[in-house]
Amino acid sequence: MRLLPAFGLERDNLVLFYAQLLLHLGVGLQIVLWPLYIASLGATAVQIGVVIGGAAVLRTILVIPAGALSDRFSTRTLILLTTAMMVPGGAIIAISQVWWQALIGALILEIAGVGIPAISSHIAGAAHGANRTHAFSMVFSVAAGIGVLVGPPIGGIVADLTTLRTVFFIVVFLYAGSLTLSFWLTEITPDFSDPGDEESGDQPANGGYGEILRSPAIVSISALHALVPLTLSTGTILLPLFLEEVRDVSVSQIGVLGAISAAGGILLGMVAGRFRHLSQPFTGMIVTVLLTGAGLLILRTSDALVLIGVAFFLRGTYNVVWAMLGSAISEVAPTNNRGRAYGLAEFGAGVGDTAAPLLAGWLYATREMLPLEVAIGACVPLIGVMVVASWLARRAGATRTT
């Protein structure tokens, strides 16, 4: 690792950065082709939504106990176990012959999502307080963004030259590489000595989900984990299908658009880690919603390929919101209950990730423009919820310091 750029990250977060880079390179290869691949297995728009959204149900069920486990056991072990599930899950998808077989592989892949509370806890534990937003941004936004930047155009070219299935076989090898890198992580066990986590009226100190649920700040941020994908993913999840069927965009062009989208996420992720106002989680969240909403509006109103490219660049900033949400949780959650806080947040994300594709599939089957219109309209109330959550987080911070 000494030969590779460090980006100002601590050792373990640097390992996570490169492991997530490989993993998201695999995700990038398949992400814009995923709806098209499911359709090639005989699925309708509604069935595509079932595969994408139904798989998230398993993660939603498992993240609550996973959050508790990351407060009690080595986050390294949990990261390794969940990342390991990516390999068989990806392999099943690659060999699927009908759409419901791909659902089985997607269900196994979602087990890897259960490791997000452990990854988040590991990042927070490895980073110094002032460097946490930067670490979250680099691991969850920049690493993911670079992988998704490089992956889609390669995936589109490979699919055009060979088959969609070939792309998914390549993905399996990249998942295996991410797992191999994760073995370099060190053991980080829960630390209950953080002086900033003193007991207060809004900060749970005794452990358990009951205490977490009594923190308005944590509950509001967890609600945002559900509302963000329910709003934005509803408009973005079926974009490849929309572009191919409505805007007459080719598979290779869709791959390039995916790379453009990733570039938007990388740029905002790097800027957010360096500029004081954008590094404040809630300010960054609101900016991402505004930019993503603007991108969806362009896609709704224009069929010009250049403008579609601009829209995808703006849509890519959506990827940064997860780093902002993760950083926001780290600022209000006490160390001894941090894993459970991330578990509750990922439960919210699972609800959103389950509902959004199902809603998008139904809306798209009704009228192709409808998912975009619903998502655009929902951006305004979503920003309102973010403002309320920001106030609750500031209130929690003030309570901790008194």
C-alpha cells in the first residue's frame, strides 16, 4: 500500500478506499446494464423492479442485528464475511437463464450491504474526528465514484463486442479482488473511552436500540436514509431502460453516460472534503438533492444527447449523499452505540432501496415519464426534512457540550 497514493487517509481507511474502489469497479461495470440484463432474461418493467427492490428486503431485515454485532465484535471480521458473499452472488447472476434466478443472486449480493454498518464504524474508528468527513467522502464517494466512472464505458463496450453476460463474469473477479484487499484491515474493536460521547439527554450511553430510538437526531438521519432513495432512486433506477426505449440511446452510449455520472460524484466528493461549507453534512446533502433534481428535470424535458450528458453529470452527485449521511451519523452517535446507529440508518436505506424500484417499475409501466416526474416533485419536501434533521443534529451537539 505504500506505493499507492494515500489521499490523507489513515492506513485502514486507505485499505478500505482501494477495496471499495475494486468493488465499485465491478458495480460500475454492471450498474447501467443491470436493468437491461434482467430484461434480456425475459423480465417486464415490473419484474425488473421486483428483482432490484426485492433483493433489498434481505438487507433491510439483517442490518439491525448487523449494527449490534459491529458494536460487539471485530468490524474487520464482519467486513470480510459480508464482502465474501459478493463472489457467489455475482456468479449466480452471471449464469442465470431466467429473471427469477438473477433475483437469487441479487439476494446474496445484498448480504454484502449488511456490512455497511461495520464499514462505517471502521471508518469512524480509524479516522481522527476532524478527518471523518474526508474519510467518509473518500471511501463512500470518491472510491465508489472512480469505480463507477471507469466501469460503465468498459461495460458498455464489452457488452457491445460480446454479450451482457460476459460483463457479469468479469464483475465476479473484481469482487474477489476487493475481498482479497480487505484481508489487510486491522482489528478495531469497540472503544468506549471517547470523551466526546458523554451521556446526555439526546445521546444514548448505555447501548441498545431502545436508547438509539430515543435520540431524535439519529432517528431523523435514519429517516433520511429511507427518504433519499425513495425520492431520488425512484427517478434514477430505470434510467438505462428509459434511455434505450424512449430516448433511443445505445448500450455503449449508456455506458459513457454512466461514466459521466460518476465524474459528477467524484468531483463533488473531492470538493466536499476540502471546502468547509460543503464538508458540513447537511449542507452537502441539500446541494446533492438540488443538483440531482436539476439533472432529472433535464432528462424529463430534453432528448438531446449533450443535455442528457449534462443531466447525468448532475445526477452523479447523488452518490455523494451517502457519505454525507454517514458523516452526520458519526457526529451524533456515541462510540459505544455507533454500530447500532449505523444499523438503524441502513435499515432506513433498505426500506428506501426496496420501495423505490418497486414504485419506479409500477410508475414506468403506467407511463415512462412518471418516475422522473414523481422524483422531481418529491425533492422539495425532501429538502424540508433535511433542514429539520439538521436542526435536531445541532440541538444534539449543543446538548453534548453542555
